[in-house]
Amino acid sequence: MWVESNRYVLRINYPEDSLKQVFDRFKPQNNEYMIRGFKIYWSYHTSNITLYRDGKLPGWKGITEEEDNKKMKIGLDELISFLRQFI
């Protein structure tokens, strides 16, 4: 996982065939807004999973960097918990 500007990028370190199986199970459940306050993108099994802030919802504007990091970590934790059911 690494941070790029206003998003967190998650890379699952699995062999490509295993990653495709995870992706194929995840894709029917995928909704970019499935975690409130965030947008999630995972378009292909070899691409990284990207977690963005949903800036259209209240709560992101005017917060400190520390508060922002805490909220992003909560979103990342929810994403990882969700992904575990497919791994």
C-alpha cells in the first residue's frame, strides 16, 4: 500500500492466476461507493486497487492532515476486511 496525492493504492502480492480468481469473485460485489465516504476502483485483476475520498460527502473539507489520515485508514481497513472474504 502507498499513498498518492488524495488516494491510497493497494497492491495484492499474489500470483496472477490467484489474483484473477480473487478479482473474479470480487467484481460482481464491486460498487465504487460500497464504503461510505470513499470510492473504490479495481478495473482489472493486474491493476492496483485504489481508494479515494468521496469529496462530495461532508466530512472531508477543512480537516487536518492527521484527521484525513485517520479517516483514510478507516476506509482502508474496511476495504481490506471486505476483500478478505474473496481471498
